[in-house]
Amino acid sequence: MQEKDKKVIVLYKSKYGSTKRYAEWIAKEAGADLLEASKVKVEDLYRYDTVVFGGSLHAVGIKGVKLITDHFDKLMDKKLIVFAVGCSPGREEAIKHVEANNFTEEMRNKINFFYLRGAFNYKQLGFIDRFMMNALRGKLKKKKEEELDEDSKGLLAAFHEPIDWTDQKSILPLVACIRGQ
């Protein structure tokens, strides 16, 4: 458990449920308050020492992260942790691309960023997400079988059968960061 005088809040903005699941696991493990981000005003965060924000990843944008980035100047005295949840395996170069597209250099120096792998269920996608994923599927289908890596093959298969990569153990480095370990 965290020190009693260190207050932690976990905020999340989830579209299909994986981010919410991770936020619940993190809050429970860290003994933190848990709130959906749209129910919070930046002023509500002032009483916390550590602010954890999780958002689903769409292209390279973290859903809802503007709660942190638009108010960075008011929150920079806090320990700030952001996690993004997406369906890609989270290669280092892709993670750096997400960071660069969501945070200024000053923010990247202050915010502890984590990527967690979510789930994919084509049947649950909204119209725009289906459109984007169909474009990706079309691009992948044009490739020869030998040109596809295992992740691409897995994603193509997931269009027919939902897949869930969420893993409670993957939060452990983030929880260690909350605790200052």
C-alpha cells in the first residue's frame, strides 16, 4: 500500500472497456481513488500528490489526455503518470511516436508514460473505428502471406474472433512508479 499521506487518483477515458479495466486494477493495487475523467474538473486534482490518467489509443492520440496536457502548468508539481491502451504490441518506436504526438518535450520529461495492450472486438466498433480498421485490413490483405508478421496475422484473425490481450500483471511497473520504486 501507499503511504497514507500520499493521495493518488486514477482517472480514465475508455471507449470499449480495456482502459477502464486497467484503471480499476491500478486503483485497487495502489489504494487509489478511481474516477471516469469526464466527471473530474482540474481543480479536483489539486488535493492529490499523484495523478494517473489512462486513455484508449486511437491512431496516435490518447483519448481524453487533454485533461492533463491542457492543465499541465497547474499539475506539474504532482507526480504525473499517463497510460495508453491500444491493440498493437507496443513496440518502442511506436510508443515514442505516441509520446511525441501527445506531449511537449517538457511534458515528456515530467510525465511517466506507459503503454498497455488492450482488446479488439470488431463487432463492437463504432462506424468511424470500423472504417479505419477496414482500411488497415485492406492494406494488410494486399500483402503476400510471407510479408505479414505475426502481429498482422493476429490482427487479421481478430476481425472474425474477438481477442483480449489485457493482462493484470502488465500494470506492475506502473504501480511501482506510483510507489516510487
